[in-house]
Amino acid sequence: MLVAAAVCPCPPVLVPEVAAGAAGELDDLRAACGDAVRELLDAGAELIVVVGTGAKGGVWTEGGIGSFHRYGVDVAVRLPLGGVDGPELSPALTVGAWLLEQAGAKLPTHACAVRPDTAPDRLLGLGEGLAELADRVGLLVLGDGSACRSVKAPGYLDERAEGHDAMIAGALASADTEALAALDPALCAELQADGRAPWQVLAGAARGAGLNAELRYEAAPYGVGYFVASWR
């Protein structure tokens, strides 16, 4: 069953080497992610599953490797930490592996990439299945909110984005699985909120688990909604 979850965004600029001279702009976000991941690791889980988007989907159970070489940075990570090389991790899962490495994770770890266009019912069912992988499962859930929060945002300004992100923040702050399950795939796609699919996996995994929640961070630097939450 699911005993805890950490929800974090997954911009590559979380990695200081990628952000370079702008690294200090995300210190608060980076600290909130670190706190959430450490709390996840302290929750007594037997297995951690990292969930994020990936263009092809996929599951990693024996080993996976990701890198930030595409950003001109010689930083690579593996899942499980210190494990053997395996298939390449999606960009979101690579950030998740980096967060676990920074927190000194030692627990057995799997990873699951979901396609951004996956239907909600399939994501909810996947979450239910992940929660049954061990007696005590923890999830590290990676995804960003709307990328349309300002004129300088990747998706430019969409007046719907701020209210949409506020609703997501409220759901993450209260462990509202029904609100996350009801997220509209079409609207999320229009607002470039790629966290929709991973959050709906979380909703399926957490149904009936009776978890409490804390929203650790909510802001839109660079015009993209970022959330950090702990469910326990």
C-alpha cells in the first residue's frame, strides 16, 4: 500500500550545474524538493517508485541511467542508485534520480514513465497497481504545472493558467485524489501542464490510503507552475 509520496517539479534547472549562473534563483524550490524527498525516504517505505512523463512510456526495475549531457553538463545518474547501467531514463525520471541521489537514497527503487496523453482511467489503474507492489510503497511523483503563466512563459500567457494551477495546488495541499483524478487532459495539454499524467497515477495509488498532505512550495518562476508537496 502507499504510505507516502513526494510531489516535485522536474525542470532540468533544478540541477545547479544546468542552471549555472541562475542557480540561486531556484534555491527555495530546490530546498523544498530536498525536504520532501528526505521525508519520503524517512516514511518507512520498502520500495520507492519514481513516476514521471516519458514520450514512449516504460518501466525500469533492474537499472536505468539518465544524464544532463544534452545541456552541456557532465552529470549522470542511475536508478537504483549505484546500480548497473540500463535503458535511458526519460528527462523527468532523470531529475527524479538526481533528487534521490542528493537525498542519499538507499532504498530499492523502480521507475515508471507515462505518456503525457494517457487516458485518466489507465493512469488511475496504474497507480492502484503500483501501490500493491510492496506492503509499504513510496512514490516520487514528478511533473510541472501550466507553462502559460506569463508572457515570457514557454507557452506564453493564458488567462486560464493561474486559476488552473491554484486548483492543482489546492488538491496537492489536501491530498484530494478525486480532484486530481478529474483533471481534464485536453485543458492540461492546452496549458502545457505535463504533470497531469503523473498526478493521476498518484491519485490512483492514494485512493483509500488516508494520507495527510502538506504543500511545501507553489510559485511560477519563469512562467511555469511548480509545486512541491508531501503526502504521508
